[in-house]
Amino acid sequence: MVIRAYGKFFDVQVQADSRVLLATIKGSVRRERLRTDLVAVGDRVWVTDVGEDEGQIELVEPRTRVLARLARNTRDIEQVILANPDQVLFLFAAREPIPHRRMLDRFLILAETQKLPALIGVNKMDLDQATDGRSVAEKTFADYVPLYDVHFLSLVTSFGVERLRTALAGKITVVAGPSGVGKSSLLNALDPGHDRTIGSVSDHTGKGRHTTIATQLYQIGPATFVADTPGIRSLALDAVPLEDLAQAFPEFRPFLGECFYSDCTHVHEPGCAIREALAAGTIAPARYESYAALRRGDTLDLAAAENLDGP
Ligand code: GDP
Ligand code: ZN
């Protein structure tokens, strides 16, 4: 498994003994793979041990899926951020920082368009405050519970961590979320053997960013990896084609094709099945608002998305 890339060099973790070899790519691999990055983090490769903890990559297994930056034109090489991701965990906090729902929607759309199953984590539940006997965070994220696997967590009390660990087992999970929500803390909780830098919210105002430039995989259990990829931030800034937008809202799907106009944008047309579902309470108002805002081309959310990074 390629767990880290440094230009032409790759850290390859050998399955048999978990040793990490610093590997280069054999010339024959080059000729076989033209339109994509030859080797990317997450690739399963066959490697020859050439001694002194160095290796040579002989063969790259076919990828099940890639998280890639879209090529700007057809001659471009696809830029792979992560090969073979199984799912993505979007981590937010109940408070500090206050969760930004539009940003979550934006990133769920990204996951849906990349056909990557999404999980949602809401950390810092120990800081959550109840109003009218109900948790503020549970209210904020209530719309998502029927749609996605939502994990309420506290890394301070370990609340929810074991259930999350079960959801990650045997998979490669990309973790992304705004600065300060607890991504590094989560990696440490899942894999106490490795010590990673945990910053305070105020440490994350910019300068520390260069510490997480490259995608890296951390093994947190047998065949279980968590990917730290700042690349998802730039991915999110790629445009999602407008015609794919409604499809990216899973609760809209049962109604698509039911509108009076076949090219309905679900914003102003009469006989719109989506807006009927909204009026009937089947679609949550805030989720519809997110859709409508993106459809109108509001770019407000993109500014907020700038604040998203990896662990
Ligand atoms: P990252 O920027 O997403 O990697 O966040 P960090 O893991 O660096 O955590 C940011 C801050 O939040 C640190 O001061 C952590 O100690 C704190 N923190 C992390 N998890 C929790 C939690 O569950 N509850 C509370 N109260 N603080 C937390
Ligand atoms: Zn419609």
C-alpha cells in the first residue's frame, strides 16, 4: 500500500510485515499508464525489496475508484489525490468552531458526485449545550441523520469513538473538515501509537498549513487506513455541473423525473415535485435552501470552504 508520496519517491507499506520501503517506479510501469498519475497514495502495488529499506514498484493494481482533481482539458493527466478511497468522513464540531451547514452540504455534494459514500462526524459533544432539553448539535444535524451515517463524538470523553471505529474497519477513509474540529485528535484517538501535532483552534489561522501538504495514509487497524488529504479542499472548489446538482441530494432522488417540466430546475417552475415534497415536509427546508443557493450560483459557500483542510 502506498502510504505517502514525495515526488518520484513513495513510502510503500508491505502487507506481510508492515515494513515501509522507500520506493521508486520501474520504467515498465511508466509505459502502461498514460492518462493518470502512475502511482498515488492509496494504490496497491507490487514492490521488490532492493535492500536498505528501499524498493522498486513493479506493478500497480487497478484502482477501484479515485479521488482526483478534474483535468482541465482532455490532454491533461488526471491528478490523483487518493487512489481507492472507500468513504469520506466529514468532521465538524458541536461548537468551537460553530458548524457551517452550507459547507457540509457543499462537501456532501462533492462526495455524491465522486460516488464516494459519506459519513458525518460531530465532535466536541462535551461542549454541546441543551436548549429545551434537546442538544443543539443534534438539532443542527437532525436533517442528515436519515440520509447519512452521523456519528456524534467527543474525543475528550471517548463518546462515540468505538462505534466510529467499527464504521471505519477494513476501509480507506478520507477525513476532512474545517480547522480546529479535532481531526488530528481523532487520528490520535484511533491510533494512540502515533503522535501527531494537535493545535489549538487559534493555531490554525494559516501558518501551520504547510505541515499537511501531502496526502498521507495512517494505518489504524488491520486493513484500515485513514487518509489525511488537504487536497479535498481544492477539489471542492471545482465546479459541480448544474445538471448534476439535484442528483447529489439523495432525498431529492425519489422525486426527480416527476416534475411537470422535464428540464425543471426546481427553483420557480409550476408542477415541481421537489417543491411539493418541500411543502409536504419530506425535504428539509435548509437542505432545499442549500440546493437553491448553489443553483443560483451563490459563491458564498466557497469562501467558507477555503477553511476546510485535512487532519
Ligand atoms: P484539527 O485542526 O481538526 O486537526 O483539530 P485538533 O485535533 O488540532 O483539535 C483542535 C482543538 O480542539 C484542540 O485544542 C483539541 O484539544 C480540541 N478538541 C479535540 N477534540 C475535542 C473534543 O471532543 N472536545 C473538546 N472540548 N475539545 C476537543
Ligand atoms: Zn422540479
